[in-house]
Amino acid sequence: MDFLGPQEWQAVALSLKVSFWATLLSLPAGIAVALVLARTRFPGHFLLNTLVHLPLVLPPVATGYLLLLTFGRQAPVGGFLSEWFGIVFAFRWTGAALAAAIMAFPLMVRAIRLAIEAVDPKLEEAASTLGASRLRVFATVTLPLITPGVIAGAVLAFAKAMGEFGATITFVSNIPGQTRTLPTAIYTFLQVPGAEGAALRLVAISVAIAMAALLFSEWISRRVAARIGSP
Amino acid sequence: MSVSVSLRHSFADFALDAAFEAPRGVTALFGRSGSGKTTLVNAVAGLLKPDEGRVEIDGETLLDTNKNVALPAHKRRIGYVFQDGRLFPHMSVAANLRYGQRYSDKRGKPQEFDAVVGMLGIGHLLQRSPVSLSGGEKQRVAIGRALLSSPRLLIMDEPLASLDEERKQEILPYLERLRDETGIPLIYVSHSVSEVARLATTVVILRQGRVAACGPAGEIFADPQFAPAFGIREAGSVLDGKITRHHEDGLTEIAVSGGSLLLPELAGEPGASVRVRISAHEVMLALKPPQDISALNVLPVTVTQLKYGDGPGVLVQLQCGTDRLLARITRRSAQALALAEGAQCHAILKSVSVAQESVWRQSRAFSESGFSG
């Protein structure tokens, strides 16, 4: 692509990859946590809710540092994962994906939780009287009805992951081709004299991707809403 | 087929303590709103876990809190038609109908899809979305969906309450067919006297969470004790009979156990079974067979019970063949005729006082093997 230099293209591709995996892999957990928060009441409910929302209000640098303390190579969880499963987060693109997923998680959970709370539990009761077990009720009634919310949550999370900066740079640094995502690349170009053009091009790309994501989410939500007949 | 229910459950401001048996046919749970009808059927269906109780269908225990048995709702095989339909908005009508069928393959004989669709007259709706259906169509689809899950018991919780009169009249014949053709016991929750009079084989009257009365519809409706529960203006008996003849002058003759009745023209072949509801205030009493009177129906009856109320009225229960009639007359008339239990007299009924809306067809299959006999 002529419009972008190789370094810039690399940053865009990396960001897309990081955000894609961050969104995809956190989606099941996001649905599960949203279900638990929306449908159950237990002593640790408030704690879980706070924990999920923490990255939203904590300084991203603090989140990044906490990630480093937990998932670094010498850290308890990071050490265990690398020793037993060969999964390394520190200073890898996987770490960038983890940081992005954690930072985007509250947004995803909020959107899905709203959708779950809008589902009429009476429909689920009706399904159970028709012989569907709880798991089948979820798969055939609840999940289809919350699909617009799940899509909205996923797109929000993807957009947030594309823009994640503070936690990423703290946790996995700014390594070209490995952890230099779009925002860190923009930041880096701005530090280099004469690279404002490259920075501006990446900003334009960011705007385009964000708008495309929102348009896509709107379009698919409308399609699903038309099918299930809700506004 | 019989269903046996005994439940106790306490809420903060309300306690349910009810037991009843539901034999073949329609068992109507009748009571005001707040009398515990929905709580009761929800516990039967497994949507609510009662503090204490037992539910059995044909000897199989679905719930027994003493033995710690509580089958989850999806294993009970109880079809439930809710007041608000509760069709799945993200599926077509056909997919809604097939929903229960998917999980019923291994349980009993699956109902024929086409037969149910035909019986409910919903073939033209199959590809539609439930969102686009009228209230009456939605309820018919909901009934079909419940039927197709091969239930061994059907529960309907005020299925007509949210519909206007015209829609109700559209659905009631389907409910009669369901009762008469499928043989699935039906627990029908309602606070409408006319629906209960039309459909019920057995009536259970609920009052403040307790069973105030339980018995065959004919007996409950003709019992003066329970007239206040139905509302004194609505009091009246139900008789089952058969069409014997259509007269040329537009009258239809119906044989009941105590004689024959001439009623305004009815549809139906001679031999067809009908149920007639006779309002208590339309029945006159005479000690001797009246002569030169315009009323066409005079039946010999025996007084079996008198119930004096606070006002000027008296409810008189009458034996008429094997059936019971209810008459509402004034205290003054009762004294003038010296009516007492065992008195022989004649019940007089004007043909035109029985509205066509108070006579309902019953399919033969049901009434011949039926329960009211």
C-alpha cells in the first residue's frame, strides 16, 4: 500500500490482530460475567461488579503495571502459564491483546448486561415448560435475543482495544512489530522530528476504523432487531 | 388420566393451602384475582417451588416435598398456555410450534403437526413472525405450541383474559375441540363465569388461597352455596343434553335427563351433544302444571335445597331427572307456595330466555364417554 509506509502498515495490522483476538477471546467470558451480574445475587456480587469495572476508572498505567506484576515472566501467574503452557505475555503481542481485553472488558460486559436485563424471563419460563433444559433455553432463547447487545458490546470492545495505550505501553512496552500498536505508533511518530505526516495518516486510519466499526454494529443490530421485532 | 395436586406455600401477605383432583376433561380453577390461581398452577408446572406439597399425574410423582422429589419444569411434560402468549419473537410461527416438538421426541407419542395446525386453523400463519399476529392468533399459536410438546397435562392461565369479546368467541370453539378431541386433561384458570360454565367438566373454586368447592361442573353451578362465588346475577345451572329435532318454526328441541327443552334455533345435527346454561333468575316455579301460558318449557322437578339470602331473594335447587336446576325467586313467592325440601313442583322456562350464547356444542366423543352422564 502506497499510502502507508511499512512501519505504519505494520502498526495498523498489529492493532487489528490484537483487537480481534482480544475481543473474540474475551467474548465468552464477557457473556458469562454479564449473565452472572444480571441474573444472580450472591454475597460477592458487588465485589465482582467492582472488579469488572475497575479498569474503566483506574489509571491505565496502573492497570498495566498490575498486569506486569501478575503476568510478567517472573510473576506468579505469568510464570505458571509460560512454564506449563508456553504462553508468554510479557513484551509480546499476546500481552498487548491481554491488556486490550482487560481494558475493554467493562464496556463489553455493560452492553451485554443491559441486553440480558431486557430479556423477559417469562419467555425463558415458557421455553422450560416446552421441555428445554436451562442450557437449551439459553442457547435457543436467551442468546438469540441478546445478540444485538452482544454485537454492540463486541464492537465497543474492539474499538476500545484499537485505542488502548496506557496499559499496553506499561505492560508490554513499545516494540515494533510486536507491541507497537496504532496508538503507540502515533505516539512514537510524534516524538520523531518530521514524522507528523505518518502520525496524521495513522490518526486518519484510526478514525476510519472506528467509524466503520460503529456503522457495522449499527447495521447488524438493526438487522437482528428487525428479525426479532424489537426496537 | 387424572391429576392430583396438594400444595402449601406462604408469601409475605398471602398463604396458599389447596388440594384438588383433576379428572379427564377440563378442570376450571375459578376465583377472583389474588385468590392464588396462578401460584397454584405455577407450582404444578414447576415454575414455582412450593414450601410443601405433592403433584401426581397418573400415579407418577412430579413433586413431593416430603420425599424430596421435585422434577424441574422441563421434565414435567406439562404444556402451559400463558395469559400473555409468550411466543418467541425471534422465531417464525412454525418454529415456535416446533419448539416443544424438538424436545418431545423421546417422550410419548408426538402429536401430528398438521393435525394440530388444522385443528387450530393456523396453517396460513406458519411463515409469519409472532410480532405481526393479532391477539387471538397469538393465543392459538401458543395453544398449538403447548400441544405439540406432547404434554400429559395442559395448563391454561386465563388464556382469553387479554382478548376482546370477539377474539374470545374466536378461540373458545378451539378450546372445546381440544377438550373433546385430544383427551389431554386441562387445568383452566379463569375468573369468567361464562367461560367456566362453557368449558368446565370439573370446577374448583378458590378463595383466598383455599379450595372453597370442588366437584363436577353441573353440581357446583347448581349448588346455592356457591352462587355468591359466581355472583348472584350470574348464578345458574348447566345441563348437558342432545339435540333431538329442529322444528319448522325455528325452535330446536333438546333432550335433557328430566324431559325436553324447546330453545331458539341451534346449529347441529340431531344427536349432537350440547351444554345449556340456564340462569337462575329465568326459572319460574309453579305448584300445578300451568295452563294457557306462553312459556314453552315446563319440567316436573323436586325441590332439593332452599337458600335464603340477606335480601328478598331465595335460591331453590331442583332435581330435574338426573340433573340439577337452580331457580332464584323471592322469599314472598317461596312462602306463598310453601316451598320446602322434597316439594314437587314445575319449573317454567321461556325459550327466548336462553340466549344462543348460552348453548354450546360438545363433540360426541366426549359426552358419550364423559363424566357428566
